[in-house]
Amino acid sequence: MRTVRTIAEMRAFVATARASGRSVALVPTMGAFHDGHLALMRAAGAACDEVVVSLFVNPAQFDEAADLAAYPRDGARDAALAREAGVAVLFAPSAEEIYPDGFATTISVGAVAEPLEGAARGPGHFAGVCTVVAKLLNIVAPDVAFFGQKDAQQVAVLRRMVADLDILVRVEDVPTVREPDGLAMSSRNSRLSPAERERAVALFEGLRAAAAAAADGQHDARRLREAAVAAMGARGVEPEYVALVDADTFATVETASQRVVMAVAARVGATRLIDNLLIDVRHPAATG
Ligand code: AMP
């Protein structure tokens, strides 16, 4: 595995791969790898000949300076894990390489980026995500790009961007990888104290309670949200939001009569966590 720091070197690698007819996958990340990241890398390796993983803690998508400063970073460990996962290139550019002096363009996606994480973190969050992902797609020009359902709204926003801007890439999403108790793996979990770690399972328990109610025939969004809030409350966790939304547009739905996502955000101690579950009322067992 090679670690590449410049756009020029990254493009040269991809040009060589293409010249020999090899397909290329891109997995964009911010590092601090866990099994969720590794699942994306494995899916990428199964789909394409060469896997490029980008590792860039994107300052543009952080709404809080303290959150950016506290974001876990361990490049050496990440490189070892990526190598083991069969990654060909770890693309780890500096902030100056991505945002040189004079950088002035922002990509902002409309309605799908506005609720939930867009409202909670401000319009700059998804604009920052979209701008950096568009740059990565232009730099690597992969056949397929892989993202996690853990960040379901992010996938919906990026699919919208790729469609609207005619970017020639297939977007694939990979099911959320969870800890044995159900907590969604996240780089932020490392900030939880042992007591907070126990309470953090509340997000998944809330989602599971709502999914169980839906499977029992309860399709009213307010009731499903109440089921989630009650289950979280039992762990002493109060959600920042619990929402039932269309899986593609992220528009709020009143009734779970279609493919919908229940999305939740909550602070556990000082750490803000998000999670979501696909609730398919026609096939209640199908959850992601
Ligand atoms: P991050 O490094 O947190 O920006 O995440 C990089 C990619 O990994 C994103 O597409 C995330 O959605 C995905 N991801 C993060 N956590 C998980 C998880 N627990 N399961 C699956 N994918 C994940």
C-alpha cells in the first residue's frame, strides 16, 4: 500500500491503473478507522480492482472548532489497518493541498440537506461534505464510491449531488456496522467514558423500539417517535431529534407507509452521536 499526499501523485496512480484496464473504488474517510470503515474497504475491494481510501479530516464540515480539534487522529494505525484490508492507496493530503490559497467554491445541495443534520450542524456542514467529496471524486475519478448507511442523510445528499452534477460514478452504501450491544461504530465512540458508553446504546434501543412498534402494525410517525423517545429515556438519554423521513429525500413523513428511515441524534455526555434504521413496513424484518 502506498500513502499519497499530493493530487498529482494520486492522479498518476489512477491513470496507470486505468491504462491497464483496472477499475478503481474510492472510500472517503476522516480516519480513526474502526470495523465500519473496514467494511467499506472490503466492499470496495470486492467490487473493484484497486481501492483508494482517502483520509482527510475536512475542516470545512465541522461546525464547532472544539469538535475538529478533538477529532481522533492516528495516521500510523490507520495506515496499518488499511494495508491489512487490501487497500492500494491511502490518499492523505494536507489541508493546503485540498484548500490552497484562493479556494472559493462551495457546493450546496437543496432540500435533502436542510433538515436533521443540516439544521443541527448548520448549512456549512453538508456544504463542506459535498465540496470535499466532489473534489475527491474529481481527483480520483473512481468507478464506484462507497459510503456508510450510518450517515444515511449524507448518502442521500451525496446521491443528489452526483445526480444533479452528472458526476460519472456509482454510489454504493454499506450497512451500518455495530458493536455487539447495537451501538453504531463511530470514531466519536472513543470519547465516551465507560458509563457514557453504556448509556450510548440508548440510540439503537430507541430505533429498535420504533422498528418493533412498526413491525407490530404501528405506522403513525408520532407514535413511532414516542416509542423511540421512551426507550432512550429509560437509559437517561434525551434525543436532540428523532425523525421519521423518506429514505431518499429526507422529507418528514406522517405515516410509515413507504421505505422510511428513522433517524436520531443525541448527546451522551459531551459527545454527539447519530444513528438511523431503515424501517420497511412491507418487510418489517428489513433493517439497516
Ligand atoms: P467518517 O470517517 O466518520 O467520515 O466515515 C467514513 C465513512 O465510513 C462514511 O461513509 C461513513 O458513513 C462510514 N461509516 C462510519 N461509521 C460506520 C459504521 N458504523 N458502519 C458503516 N459505515 C460507517
